[in-house]
Amino acid sequence: MTAIPRLARASSARRADARRSSALARTRGRSGMLLSAPALAFVGVLLFIPIGQAAYYSMTDWDGITSTWRGPGTFLHALRDPAFLRILENNAMLLLAVPVAIVIPLGVAFLLNQQVAGWRFFRSVYFLPTAISWVVIGMVATRFFAQRGLLNSMLGAAGLGFLKTDMLGHEYTALLAVAITFVWSMVGTNTIIFITGMATLDPSLYEAAQVDGAGTWRILWKITLPQLTRFIQFAFVMTIISAFTGLFSLIFVMTGGGPGYGTTTLEFQVYQTAFSQGAFGAGALYGVLLFVVMAVVGLIQVRLMRGSR
């Protein structure tokens, strides 16, 4: 008979503790919102107001001083423009370079992690592009891919003079040159990411695999890659962001967006339209479209990352 009152008192105490915990959680939540409100307001002023202004001016004819309202039809006009479709094609083509910019650094990081002969020297060499600005990389790439550049000189010296071409003088070869340079510039950053990830792996797994007779490639596929999923996803996100929003300096130095629209991306078109042509309204429109594209890509990446957990 005494056990029942004890159980009742224990149950009542647990409910009281739960109510106190819930009240404490609500208090903390309100305090957190109150303390973060100034920061949120500051971010809103600096971020959302300019975005709203860009969205407004994208539907006007704005020369930087005066603006004339045209309405949402500006977006329909842009989407029907063949030049805009070519620009989107260029961005899509550059996205094809993203897997290459992931696979090559992954292989390099794996070899460096195996501490092959001279691995300290090669680690410094692969890190070098990370310490160089995009402008310098673009200038070096221009000298390399030019008609009288190093690439054609090497082909001539190897007896392959028939393969010589002015890569920067044709639309699709110029875009290929930009893509190759982009991949090279990302090797250092992604290699560092993967080396960092491999440093967190349990060495006993490699030792057990070697005892079982697993070869290098089997270790890579069965042990290293599955445990590097989060690092690979992070590198993938960073590389895509760079492909969409980080190539302005490279394109400006190497090709100036040409020949024609051969290497013009959405990011570069914002500059060309607003500052070269003085059409700030159209420049804002391309900026809004770039924002939308990046938002869609970001949502897709978040969905894929959640699905891989």
C-alpha cells in the first residue's frame, strides 16, 4: 500500500521537473531572441534592404541617376534573349569542371597522406595556387594558352605542331582554357580540405586493411572515401560557389568575357552590363538572376547533403 503513494509522489515530481525544464527552455528561447534581435536587425539592414533595392531596380531602366519603371516584363525579356541563354550555357559548361576539381585534389591528397617520396615538397607545390591571387593566375594562364604561349611552344618542341591553336581566340576553346585554369586554381584549396579530413581518420583502419591484404585502391574506395563524405560535400559546395561567383578576375584578365559571349558568365555579365554599358537596371536584373540561381543550387546541395546522412 505504501508503494502507490511513493510512485504517485515520484510521478508528480517528474512532472514538476518537466514543467520547470520547459519553462526554463522557453525563458532561454525568449532571452536568445531578445539578445540576437539587434544583430538580426543589423544584418537585415545590410543584406535584405540592398537585395530589395536590387529587385526593384531590376524592373526599371536605371542609368545610375534616374530610373523608369518597366515592370516584371524585364525578366521575360532577359530570359528570351539568346545572349542570356549563351551565358547560362557557359555557366553550365563550367559546372562540368567541378567534378574534375574534386577528383584530382582527392587523389593528390590520398597520395600525400600515404607519405610517398617527397610528399612534403609536393604538399607545398600543390598549396602554391591557393596563395596566388586570381589576377596573377589569369596573367600566367594567358601567357600559357596564347597563340605564342608556352603550350604551343611545348607542342612544337614535342613534334606536335599540328595541334597548335590559339585557345583564347575561339569561343569554346577559350571557355575550356578558363575551365582548366579554374580547376588548377582549386587544386590547392581542395587538397588542403581532403588532407585535413584524412588526418582525422583512425589509423587502425588502414593497418587492419593492410593486414587483410587490401591494396591501395581498395583502401581508397572502401575506407577513405566513405569516411570523407562530409569533407567531399564541403569541397563540392565551395567549388560550385567559386564557379558561379569567383571567376570574375580570372575571366577579366584572360578573355574579357570574349570572344563574343564565349566566356561571359552571369557574374561577369553583371559587370559588363552595369559598368561597361551603363545599364544599371539591366545589371541589377542579372544580379538578381544570379542570386536566384545560387539560391536554387544551394537548396539542391542542402537536400543532397541531408539525403546522404
